[in-house]
Amino acid sequence: MLEGIVYIARKLGWSRKEIGKLSPAQFNAILRELQRQETQEEDKKDYRTASLMAMMANCAQSKRVYQPKDFLRREHPVKNPSNIMELARQKGIKTPKEVG
């Protein structure tokens, strides 16, 4: 909870008093949206860097043709990080609900 308050304060420049006026649902929605947007921004930066790396690798004498995805940490950017259960299923991780 404290990390979320600090995160929102830092990203939006809001005071603790302003954040304290939010309902729990509003707080969680804002936090999730900020994290989603930040993930998208990071994915775009990573892709631009990977594109440059692929271009440089392709300019070297190599028989292989590189793509930006060859240099990315993950193949597909996370579309909706708020649905952790779906992400777990996609990775083959059994959640406590499925195990029990």
C-alpha cells in the first residue's frame, strides 16, 4: 500500500492528502493504469533499442538476419498486466485456486 502511495505521488505529483481522498477502488484503478502505461512506454523503448541492435548486427558480416525480437527480454509485450491470473495460465503456472 505504501509503495503504491509513493508511486502515485511520484508519477502524478499528488500529495498524500490528495491520494487519501481516493476510494480504494479509485486508488487501485489509478495505480493499475499508471503501471500499464509505464509498461507500454518501457516496451516501446525496448523495441526501439532492439531495432537498432538488429540493424547493427545485420550490418556486420553475418549470414543470420536479426530481428528486434531477437534482442528483447520477452517475445510479446504484456497487454494487460492487471490480469495476473491469465498471465499465470499463459506461462503454465498453476494458481492456488487451481491447485487446491
